[in-house]
Amino acid sequence: IGISPSCHLLHNYSTMARGPKKHLKRLNAPRHWNLGKMGGVWAPKPSAGPHKQRECLPVAIILRERLKYALTGKECQQICMERCVKIDGKVRTDMNYPAGFMDTVELEKSGDRFRLLYDTKGRFVLHRIQKEEAEYKLCRIQKVYVTAKKVPVAVTHDGRTLRYPDPDVKVNDTVKVSIATGKMSDIFSFEMGAMVMVTKGHNAGRVGQLVHLEKHDGSFSIVTVKDKKGNSFATRQSNVFVIGKGDHPQVTLPKGRGIKKTILQERAEAEARGDL
């Protein structure tokens, strides 16, 4: 018996996924969230937002795993719904909202202000900052173009669209953005001698100065970075984020100031502290 085409269609529809996945299992969560393997089946699935799912930290994890202000997901939800959490100056009531690199997290009730940065092992650090520093953030320029209505715009790493930017702004540069107004002020050019932080890859979280750029057309351009201790390492150009000029970062850096220690140095320090 011949099968009608409509049966084929029905068969296809029954096996198709209905939209994006709504759940995330704990074993598939990003390693840098540092969730315990045995702490349950599920992990908070980040909502769609300004940072990628694997390069963000949901508010629920900030409140429960890092700050310990909540014990359960339900408590995280209550804290958010009471409008206690501000990210980049805006109240966020979604406990799965994806906070990411350079975002400021503010909890007015407890007087806490943090900036999300990386440690030298590529994990997110909630770096405590003062009120003055919480009024701006650094944004990396991902693309610059002119819209259909002839408006020049620059798009940043956190999904902002800056209209009529300074004409000197180029891709890979970093701009200082006021959180209250969303306007850019200073430009930190991607150039030799600039201070950069690596945001992806094996060297994520390391800070140093740009010393060399190898351009490979049609492939990935490679940059060489030298840290304060004189160690050099290479990474892709897309992985570096300019944070200042020379030795002057525009944001305060977390403990260790982005200098990666060898495992022998880590062991020696642990022995000196009496941890081993």
C-alpha cells in the first residue's frame, strides 16, 4: 500500500523539537560555574540575553553558590522578585538572567556592588567595587557599521548598540560606557602596549601588555601578550579585551592581578600557608 505524503509530514512533525531547550542538566553546565556533580540533576538554564549561555553566570548561581544569600532556587526567585538585584543599573527579576564579563551586580539592601571578572583559571570572580566604579563599565567593540537609515552604530560585546559613536572607534577597541546614560566616553585603542585581559581560551583571566600581532587573512589573527612577570603567551585576537593603557587598568583587578602562577608556585604558597 502506498503511504500518502501527508503521513510523512505527520511523522516528521512528531520527531521535531519544539523550539529551544528549556532545561539544562548539571553535568552539561559550564565547568567554570563550579557546580557540585552530586548536588541534584538540574542546573539553572540561562535565559536568552546579552551574554552567551556558556560565557555567563546566571543570577541564581550568583545568589546561591557565590554569595550564599539563598539556599534554594525558590529563594533566589523570591530575592529577584523583590527587586533586590540590579545588573548594569537595571532591576532584573529573572533569576536565570545571564550576567557576564564586565557587568556590575548591585544588591542595594546589603550594600554590595560587584563587577564580574575572570580569575587566572578562567572562572568568574565577583570582584567587590566602590560606588564610583559601579557607575561605568568597559565594552569591547564587536562591529561597526552604518544602518539602512544611514546611522553609524557600534555593537558591543554585551549586545549594546551605540548610535553615532566617535568616528575613531574601531573593532577590537574598548569604550567606557556610563551605566546611567548608556553613552560612551573614553576609547582605549587596540594597539601595541595596551593592557589587555584574556576572556576566552586556555589563558582566560590573564592580564598583560600587547607586544605583537600576527595577521592571518582568512584565518585567526594571533596576538602575543606579556604579563608583569615577563611571561609571554599567545592567543587569538578575538579573545583579548583591552582594559587600559600601559600599566593603568580602567577597572580594579581581582586578587592576583591577572598573573598566572605555575603549579609549583601554587604548591609552595599553599605549604607556606599551612594548607598542605
